[in-house]
Amino acid sequence: MDGAARWRILRLHVEDGIALTTLARQTGIGLRTLERWHARYRADGYAGLDARPRADAGTRHLPAELVRLIEGLALSKPGPAIATIHRKATEICAQEGWPVPSYGVVRSIVGGMDPGMVTLALEGAASYRDKHELVLRRQAERPNAMWQADHTLLDILVAGTDGKPARPWLTSIIDDCSRAICGYTVFLGAPSAMNTALALRQAIWHKADPAWPMCGIPDVLYVDHGSDFISHHLTGTAVDLHIRLIHSIVARPQGRGKIERFFGTVNTELLAGLPGYIAEGHPAPTPTLSLAELDSALEGFVATYNDRTHSELGVSPRSAWIAEGWLPRMPESLEGLDGLLLTVAQSRVVRRDGIRFQGLRYVSPTLAGYVGRSVVVRYDPRDITEIRVFDHDEFLCKAVNQEHHDQKIGLKEIQAARNARRRALRQGINERIAVVAAHTIESPPATEEPAPAPRRKLKVYKEDLR
């Protein structure tokens, strides 16, 4: 009788309250058997009603040494088949005079072995650790106690600044306690310390949208061993902001499960409905979205994600982050935060007409008192219509490019425009050179002139040589 059949009988007692003695009389099943089923149901639930084969089934007539021998054969690399183990065991039994086990008995012995022991013996310590060791799940007790930061390559193609298909990256920062997304950045090219700094800048500072209240400096930032996460830039920033930087164990992604689940949610719930989504088993799509359009879609999705009920918390990440109200630890100013996070460009000299940077001109009334002096420029590569000017690490002002003050221009757009202009000029040069080459009249080969006759030497007398 299987577990389902046992439950159809036992449920009359569990759900309908019929006494076990009555069930025993009506069904013909012994009272002790029904009591045993009931005890197994209370201990293990429905699964406890399934038939439990004896651990020593088929092995009681075998010597203990033979059983250990069969187990030892199963643990030898590279993991022999049951038929191989049975054949070897039969040969040894003939030599030792032991009873020969059947194929089914050998299979039951191998199948009843400790799975952890088999994994450790055949697959090694790393596989055993990932499959059988208990995972210590970090759980922050309050918002901003610990943030997690990580990157992922998104399953979508966008139109790059040069018009070619490109697969973007996403850097996200999630609060461990509330699961709220505090900041993110989407970009093209490999992850870098700059992209991580931009995501941190957004996560730490106040957002323009009041529905996105997450901000503040975390106590702990939990990251992996990526080159940007172990950079001197991020390490120094963490020290200045009094953030404890913790790196996960190499090749142990279990501690980053919360942010990995968010990445999976982005791919399945957001990207799957956008043009350019990369579906497994399908040809590469034609990208139609720009990086800025994907950024806008991600911003809307983050707002939805933060406001919907989290299955594990029972409330939305936004509500869990706000909790009963508290004041996050904030930097003194956005300029001070930018001084720690944003890229430091080469020094620039303040000229009479402003600062020249990346082919653009930036002006500010404050710069009037610094004409001829060298300053440091910091900027956001996603929007270089304004720059921040520092004098010996002291913030001076924001300088604006007046020609594009009402636009949002990224550094990559500027570089792409320069490359396109350079390619156009090079094409024009090549076309003109080709025209010249096509109309050049080749001059006839020069005739070879006869070698001049050797000049006669002046004869002298022998006496003149003395």
C-alpha cells in the first residue's frame, strides 16, 4: 500500500475525527498499524506515510566486511557503475568464500549510502561544500546595516553610441534587511570602479523622486572580488565614508543570493517584454532601444519592485526600509560625496573664457577669481553638461556648458561623435587620394644610359715615382 492509499484511510481520523479503533474495525487494518501510520504522519507529515525500505534490506545475510567492501568500491573514482561493482564483488566473494550478493542487493547498498560521503569522495570538497554544508544566510537586523553590490550582464541588446548592437551591464545596490534597491547604474563596457561609484552615489544621496526614499551611508558594503570592488578607489572611499568593506569568499556566491535573485527578476519580468531581449535558442535580436531608454525602463521597474509586497518579508521593500521612521547617516554634502566617488580628471587651467574639457567650454562666475590657475575637474560620464571644479580638494563651483545646458550629453556620445567625424574625414581623404591615383599619368621608364668609358690614366716615368 502506497502513501496515498494510507492517507485516504488515515484522513478519516485526522480530518473527520473517526477513532482509530473504529477504522481498524471497518477497514480490517490492525490498530497497531494505524497507530504507527498516525505517528509517522505527525512526525513527517504526508511524506511519512510512504513505505520505508529497511536500511539493511537484503544485506542481513552478508558479512559486514563485504558490505563495507561494496561501499568502498562505490566510493572509488571515477565512480564505477553498479554492474562493475557487482562483478568485482562477485570475484572477491569467490576468493573469500562469502555468499554472492545479487545485483539488486548491491544496488540497494550503494543507494543507501550517505549522499554527503559519496559527493565528498567522488566530486571533492568544493562540491560537497556547495551541496551539503549548511549555508549561513546573512540577515541584517535593520536598514542600512548592510548593503550588497554586484554586477550582471543583461539579457538584452541595445543600440550603442556607434549604432552597433551592444549588451549592457547592470550594477545594483540592495539593502540586505529590507531588500530595497537603493541605487543602480546601467552601462556599456566592462564593469569598472567608476560605474560602481556612480551606483553608490545614487544609493547614498537623496533621490529626486520622493517615492524612492532609500539613502544614507551603510555600515557594511558586501561585495565580491571583482577588480573594481578591490580597487584602491573604492577602498579609499569606504574608509573616508566609514563603511566596512567585506568581500565574499572566492567562488562562494551563496552569500549574494538576495541580489542575484533581483537580477533574475529583472531578466524575467522586465527584459523579457522589451525589444532586443536575448532568448535562449533564438537568433540574436535587432536592438531598437538606446541605453537611455533602457535606463528609464529600469528606473520604472525599480520603483515597482520597491513598492510591491516581498514574498519573504510580507511587506514591500520600501515599507521595510522606512520601518517606524529613522534618520540615515548622510554625507555632509553632495559635493563632498562627489569628491570621493566621481572620476578625477586631469588638471585643467582656468582660462579667460572658462574651462575647456572634452572639447566643450564650461563657465561659472566663481571661476573669474581663478583665471590662470590649475584646478581639478570631476564629472559624471553619463551627463557632462556640467562639471564640478575643485581647488586642492576644496569644492569651488559647478561649471556649465551653456551650449547644451538644457540637454543631457554622455561622455560616450561625445567620443562617438568624434570617432564618426574622424572616420568621415578619413573616408574623404581616401576618396581624394583614389581620384589622384586614377588620373596620374605614368611617365615612361627612363632609358638606361651607357656607362661612361673609363678615363685613361696619365702615364708617368718610373723615375717620377721615386
